[in-house]
Amino acid sequence: GAHTDITERKQAEDARAKLAAIVENSNDAIFSRALDGTILSWNAGAERMLGYTAIESIGKPANFNLPPGREPNMARNNEKVLRGEVTAPHESNRMTKDGRVIDVLTSHSPVRDGAGNIVGASVILQDISALKQAQGAVKESEQRFRAIFDYAGVGITMRPAHSRNHPWTQVNDHFCKLLGYTREELLGLSTADITPVDERAPAVKDNERLLRGEISSYVREKRVVRKDGGEIWVILAVAALPDAEGHPSNIISVYQDITERVRADAERS
């Protein structure tokens, strides 16, 4: 019996030591606090992320590094902790020792004493500042793209790259005016619907090469058919937009009306 007890205690101590090592070496900031909010432990990840040493942090209130104006959620977090619940990671901010405000994902889980009573919370902070900046940059580039798309003086369309004759998913105002259709009508059509029959074979060949990744874009002059049946000449520039893996995800096409120029050339010759 005594030998089993010692073995079990040894295993428990080993497990605790392993856990302590994982906590200490984690990239995330991990600290524990009492129910009144006093910080009880502070790992190396918290030192690196927030700039405060364990000596500076232990004994302080857990909210000591909240940015000014940010309301503490201690009461709400305690309610959940006392119910034995883990709070799902949620976005928050912290202020580093050198005055930077960083975006963090924070989660709380209950800490129990030997008798199983909840005596505090373990808090994990994950720095998501770089992720938030990247999201902001993506949003900004999407807004720029949208502005170019909507207000360009040329017709622009977009469709998925995965199928040859997929209807357009986006068309701009200029393209609608160019062809005399409403946006709703065009979103049910595809390139084939506005391409004269004798122009279709070269278009298919170019698009196949685009989808195979042999070329990333092409430019050519072609005729397109308007809603009223009239034909216009355009310079068509087509490009494949790659996804994160570099595979074609969308096909973007730019149509510039050159009918007047073609007519003038025909009259001169």
C-alpha cells in the first residue's frame, strides 16, 4: 500500500512538473489569480509579451495592465469561474510595460485547491496583434479593389476559376452600360453568352491555358454581343487571381470599348 502511494505521489509530482515546464515555456502569457483578482503566478511568456517580470506582477490586481478606458470583466469572469466553466477565448487588449496596446485572445479557466474548491482562475493571453494587422491590411486592400472595380472607366467582371463557363459573380456599372444589361441580368450570364459563335474557340483555348496555370493572363481584341444584338469591339484583358496556395481562384476580365477605333481603321483601309 505504502509503495503504491509513493509511486502515485511520484507520478503526480512528475505530471505537475511537466505541466509547470509547459506553462513556463509557453509562448502565450499564462498567469493565475485569486478570486479577488490578485496575481499569484506569472510565466516567462507573460514577461516576454507584456514586459513585466514575475516579481513586478505577482501581488498586483489582474487588471493592472488593461489600457485606460477598457472596462474590467472580473465580476463576469468570476461568475463563470465559480460555476466551473472555462470562458471561450475572446478578444481583449493589454498594455505592455513600454506603453504599447496589444490585441490579445484571452480565456479563463477555474483553479481548484486540493479539496476541489474553486479558489481562482488561470488566464491565458495569446498575442493576436499581427493577425489583426494582417486582417486590417486585407480589409483595406479589399476596399481599394472594390473602389477600382466599381468606379473604373472600363468594364470589369469576376468569376470563379474552377469551371469554364461559370456565371459572373461580380460585374461593375461600366460593364452593364457597355452591354445594355442590368446587373441582375448579367449575374445570370457568362462569357459565352456575349461571345459571337466564331469567337468562342480561341476564347476557350486561352481559358484552358489560364486554368492549367500555363499563363497567368492574356490580352486580345474581340467582338462582344450587346443585349440589343449589336456587336462592339473590345480589348479584353483576362487574369487569374491566385489563392493562398497559388492556384487560380478567380478570373478577372477587363473590357475596354475600341469600337470607334476599329471603325475608323476600317474606313481608312
